[in-house]
Amino acid sequence: MRTIPGDFLAIDRKSRARTISRGVRTRPAAERICDFDDVVIPLDPDTAILEASRCIQCPDPAPCMLACPTHNDIPSAMWLIEQGKFLEAAKLYRQTSSLPEICGRVCPHEQLCQGSCSQNKAFAPVMTGALEAFVADYERQTVGVEIPVGAPSGKRVAIIGAGPAGLSCAEQLVQMGHQATIFESKPGPGGLLTYGIPSFKLPKQVVFARVEDLERAGVKFVYHTYIGKDKTIDDLFAEGYHAVFIGVGTEIDAPMEVPGEDLPGVYKATEFLMRANVAPELLPPELREKPIVGRKVVVIGGGDTASDCLRSALRLGAEEVVCLYRRTEKEMPGGRHDRELAKEEGAQYQFLTQPIRFIAGENGRLKAVECIRMELGEPDAKGRRKPVPIEGSNFIVEADCAVTAVSYWPDPTIGQTTPDLKTDKWGLIIADPETGATSRPGVYAGGDDVTGPSLVVTAMVAGRKAARSIDQYLQSLTAA
């Protein structure tokens, strides 16, 4: 239900629906491929007010709220923005979201809130994502962001992983009065937000500003600490932590298992994006040099990571960048908006194409990729039509660099080093989807390490849910 009162029935919905959207503006493609800066031009207050006034205030339950994994009160936020009450709108978002400045930028809005907007039926949807980011940024720039801290409970929680799930869990726990310490294997915070999403989609400073909010609220960050190798979950309990949350994501690139995959010039997506997009001081020494892309680059895969790699390769100076995907564009799992931006910037796509071999040149580096044409057969277990090779259709694609962005696997280390922690056959942690509780008392988990590769927003929601359950668990320890 909406939290902001108002005579919504009295509004002129037809007039609102016919108000022309100015849309979200981006920098010219020829300009933006020369750097890794944000491609989006921020909204100004007048444009934000106009865009929010296009919301027709659908009756409860509003489709946008239902489609949002956080169930943000979007209609009320639009009403506040329309009145110029940007700070109030920001506070409303922060009631249900731990990362509004981030989700407003990286959520696949066309598949979630904006995709469910009733304006889609005849007009352009309300730009809900851009408005969420606008008010969160406005709040930070005008009055700053402070996380309220609860009365100290005396309880300590160890959080493994400084990605969206871990950050959100910590943000909730400190408001409940618990001490949260985040252990991160990398040199810096953010997880996927820093090391996986390029700065032209999510500027690093947006992530670091949210981390600074957490630090001011008392959250401690311990870097260069790989739980499962440097110390175990049992060690954390022995050090006096009362509960543990695991939010390590799925950061191991799945292999293609084709000949030549280990050739110089063939990169896994994670390494490629880290080396291309992250400042050297936030990387381990072996990853501080930029990738060598040469003139021609191929990227294999159809998700958002593939789009990120295509666009990064163009910014690294590649002249020809091609995505190879074994299905058609209709079956691509990645967001359409990112693909359109990639096409604007010069990326090309070859569909129904499956790489089967990486070929070395005389210098031992990659020089070409052998591919085979595909056709779509019967649907697979997920309902997507299965690609089938066309016999004798092999062909060669020249390439100086190839990036494989096909899928991600969980890191099995924590499961292997934590007694009584149940995982499935792929290594994902088995946890209750509503509470995050695992088979090990006092140990909770959420995000991609439970669900497999998913969205930033769903990991954030999982961290918040687990925090509520951890709070109840800690209270039970006090009562006992």
C-alpha cells in the first residue's frame, strides 16, 4: 500500500499519460567510447519533476511495485518527486532499499518496474530507475546520507563478501544495534559492483560513497582475507562472532571446454573486466596491466556481462568488436538497453554462432576462432529453444583477443571448509529463501552463492532478509 496520502482518484490520468517523456539522455557514442566515465547524463530537477508527473498512479497494487524485488513504494515516490520533494522521496526509497543509488543505475528496469509500467501499453514507461538514482544522488549532494545506528546489542556478526548482499546485510544489522564486520578477499569493497560492473554503467565513486556511509555507521571492513583459506567460519566463531552471513556471489567463470581456451589472448570475463575497469591499486599485482585487445575482439555470450565486455573492448581501442551468440537475439538473457548502447558504440553481433576452437598464430597467441552455425531446435528444460549445430557449416573468425562470458560458478571453498554446511551438487549454499538460514546454526547466506547468477537487487533483498533473521537469532541467544 502507498505510504503517501492523496486524492489519487482526482488526477487526470489521460493528461498524464499523454505527457511526452524526455527519456534518459546519454553522451554521444563517439565521445563516450573514449573513456570509462558514466554514459548517462544525470537528470536535472525540472526533468525529474516532469517525468514523475507522467505516473498515472495506478490503483493498488501498482504493477511497478509488484515487479520490483524490493517492492519500493514507487507511486508515492513519483508523487513526491512531482511535488519537488526530492529528499522525502529518497528517504522513502531507503525504507525498502539499501542501495537505491546503485539499483537506480544497474537494475534491468525494462524487465522490472519500467517493464511493468502501464504506460507501456500506449506510451513510453515512466523512467523509474533514473528517478530513483536522481533522488538518491540529490540527497547525498545536498544533505548527505547517514545510516541510523541502533542501541548497542553487544552482539557481533561476521559478513563474508563486500558485494551487494553483504553490504545490505551490514546496513540493516547496524540499525539493529549489532556490530558488523565485513571480510573481503579482494583489496577493495563492492564485490561485483566494483570488480564486475564497468564504471561507464556504475561509477566507482557511487559504490565507495555507500561504503563510506557504512564505515561512518561503524561497519568494519577487513580486506585481503579469504574465508575458507586464510581463516574458516569456525575460526570466526572462535574469535567471538555470534553469527555469520555468507554473501560471496558466484565469481568463478565457467569454462567453455573447447580446444585453445588457455591460449594467450583468450580472457575470462571476470579477469578482463577487472583489468579493464578497476584502478590498479584495487587489484592484485598480477592483474594490474590492461588487457591486450589488438584490432579485432570477439566476445562469447549473451548476458549483461557480454555487453560489458564488448563496450570495454571498444574503450580499450579495439577497432572491430563482435559478439558471438549461439541463439538469436530474442533468446539473449542480457538487457536490451545495454545491447542498444553497445550497438550505438560500434559493437556487432553474430547470432546462431557457436565457437568450437581457439586457434593460435605463429607467435603462440590467439589469431582466430573456429565457429559453427547453429539452428534452434526443441525447447530445453528452461523453455528456451535448444541450439543445434548445422553439420558442415564451420567457418573462421579472425581475432586478436577473445573474451568468454558464458556463465559463472560458485566458489566451493567455504562449503568444503565448513562442517555441516549443506551445498548442492554445483556448490551453491542451501539456504531458506525467506530467512537465509543454512543447515549450520548461526550461519546465514544470500545472493548469488545461493541462487546462482542473478541481479544486484535480488542479492540486496537477500541480505536484508537475512539481517532480520540474524537479529531474531541473536535475540534468542540473549533470551537463553
